[in-house]
Amino acid sequence: CMILAKDIMTQKPMSLSEGMKISEAVRTMLSHHISSAPVLTENGKLIGQISEVFLLKLFILASKKGNENQTLRDHSKSLVSVTTVRERDPID
């Protein structure tokens, strides 16, 4: 029996916008009890994935530097790159 991506994928994943402040992204992830989330551009294009641990590190660093207005966009080069698949793609 072949497993397809649609068999294991989350249908409507919680995502974060690159324009979100780091503090807002932390609150969103904690309130939804998720440990990682895709990050999208304002146009909905996937630019990467961020983990709760990495996001908390960014939050602590920004707070120490007094820069609470930093957004995910400011750290887009540090996001984990992702590979996208279609629903019908087989999972090996």
C-alpha cells in the first residue's frame, strides 16, 4: 500500500506571515500549541519554516537588544528551507 502525501499532511496548517513581529509569532505558536510553522510572504508564497525553539531564541535576543519591532522578514535568511510536494506525491 503506497502512502501519499495527502495521507499524512495537515490540511490547513497554521502559518506565520513574514511581516509578523517576532513577539506576535511567539504568541501565535504558543497559543496554537505548535512547535513549528511555515512562513509565508504577504502574497502567500512559502519562504521557509521556523521552529518554536529558534523563534524563542530570536525573541530573547531582540528583547535584550531592545529591538522588539523585529519581524520574521528580518530573519528570513535564517529560516529552514522546505521542499514542497503535491497531495498525490508518494512518500518513500
